[in-house]
Amino acid sequence: MVLIKPNDFSIIQEHFLTTYHLVPYLNKTKLYWNKMPTQKKSNQLQRFKVATLNLLNYACPPYSYYQLNENYNASNWQAKNIWLKNQLSNISADIIAFQEVFSIDALTQLTSSLGYQYICKVDEPSMAKNCEFTYIAPVVALASRYPISQIQAVAPDIALLKHLSLPEDFTFSRKPIRAIIDLPYLGCVRIYVLHLKSKRATNLNELANKKIPNNVTYSDALTDTVGRFVSQEQRCLEGMLIFHDALHEQAINPLPSIILGDFNDELHTSALSVIFDSQEEGPDTHQLNFSDAFDISDNSNKSEKPFTLFYEGKGKVLDYILVSNELNPKNTKTNINELSYHTLDEHIQTLPLDKHKSTSDHACIYIQFSVNDG
């Protein structure tokens, strides 16, 4: 578990055995308990926004990403940050999840300037072994205007993997975040930030060359078929383990919960649908159900769900926000009055693919929901 700036503070809370680490940016350090201070009720609707955005190789110069020659110069790095700051200002989200973060300090500085006192990550971006200036693995991050009272990396459930005869040494391609954020009038909200394995085929050239040396045709075919399957298997296992963690947490401590990020696949038509799209609600399981926020939103019947990425001229929805029944306005037992779904996608519709470097190749999506504070 890693939190950002300044030094970590440990708080042992009464009734809690967990050590919480809280990190506001700079020296404006405030320590919060698990519950927000009592606030005067006004019988008004309190509105909150929760967003997610894949930043597309957010690596501050002079650092490169993946290849030494893939980097930003001063001009396009400045352009990217101006664009990002404008996007975040326009959304004005209370909570925002980020993917493809290499330079966490730069992101911390930018979000802090917009009023996000809290930002966290649970892993470090990794560098290439042969080049200290080239990143090869990004991380996810979570920024909030409200106190983050608990942060943990989602760990693979070893007992589950063993029971299913799956590899017990399984690791996530990007460690997901599980956090609890204290929102006024709503209380504790559990947030999962994920970035599942991409569809890019796992490279099997080394294995192929050992089996049949110098046979490029065999090597390419193996990577394009078996390698693609391996990537899909990794992505599905990641999705399953995150969802299992969410089910487990909801079963023992139900909270309004959100799973959001870049799923790298279309949720309702891919193998991931077996995990995320096949729940049946019943009187004893309603707190364990998660819904695609678009499907239960006030604007879900007005149009088809907007694409969040275009690849080779074809639009796809790869980014999602899933909410538990506590945040479903159709649930009569909740104090959520309305929920709307929004997509900021002008940059992916108007810019050619090679121009996304200073923006992102993903749309930014967010939800807005209101809570009756009376």
C-alpha cells in the first residue's frame, strides 16, 4: 500500500484494527476518522460525481514509456497537461480514477491544483532493466476531494485459486485499488479502480524459437493465437478476482460500492460478461449486485451507450462504472434520488489516432448521483 506525500501517518481507530494511512498533498495535513463530522441537515439534494479516465502513457519528460524513443517533448507534455486540466475542471468530479499513470508526482501536483487533497496508488510503476529512463508498467491511481480512510491493493484470493485449481502465484498486470472514501451525508463508499490486461497478444516468440528455431511463420502464428488466448485468460482472471473481492466485502460489510476503470473489453459481449453481466437479483442478494451505471441511469433510454475508444475506425466501449444496489436509484431502500451517466468524447471523435498523444485515446466517463440529505 503506497500513498502520496508528505510522510505517512498511522491512526489506530477505536473499533478498528486496521492501520489507516492518510495523505493530503503538501503540508496541509488533516487526520480524519472513519466517519465524517456531523453536518447540519438541509433537506436538500447533495450531488456527487465519480469519473474514470485512461491517461494514455502519462510519463513526464525526460522519461519514456515502453520504448526509449517513445516520450513527450516539453511542448506536447505541456499540451497534454493543459488538456487534462481542462477536462478535469469541466467534469469537476469529487472522485476520479486514473489508468496508465507513470509519473504519479506530476499527477499529484496537477490534481492538487484543482482541489483534490487526496491521491493514492498501491504500486510503483516499473522501469526497464536496461534503461533507467524507460517505464514499462504503469499503475492506477485514485484522486478525491474527500478523505480516503482506507487504501489497499486487491490481492488474489489464494484459497479461491487453489479451490479452482488455478495458479496460486497469479499476479495482476496492474494492481487494482480498493479504497474507502467518506462522503458527506452518504458515509463510507467503497471504490475499486482497475485496469485489466489488454487484448494485445502475449509475446510467445521466445518459446516458439526454442521449439522450432528461426521459423518466423510459426512464431507469429503462435503469438497471434495462443498468445491472444493467454491475454484473454489473464484479463478474465483479473476481472473474476476483483469481482470476487467486491462480493466478499459486500457480504461481510455492505457499503455503497463502485467498480470503475478500463476493462479493456466490451463488458456485455465478451467473456467478462459471464462474471459481470449474469446476476439475478433476489431479496437475499440485492446488496451483492452490481449494475452498469449507464443501464440504470436517468438517460439510459435516450441513446445507445457512447463509445469510449475508437480503433481502426471501429468504436468500442472499454471503460465502465459499475455501482452496487446501494447507489441504484431504482432501489426503494436507498436514499439515492437520481443517477446520470456522461461521456466526454470529443477528443476521440475529432482527432486522428496519432494526435491522441497530447490528450488520450479513451473518453472520460463519469456519473452524477444525488443523495437526499434529509
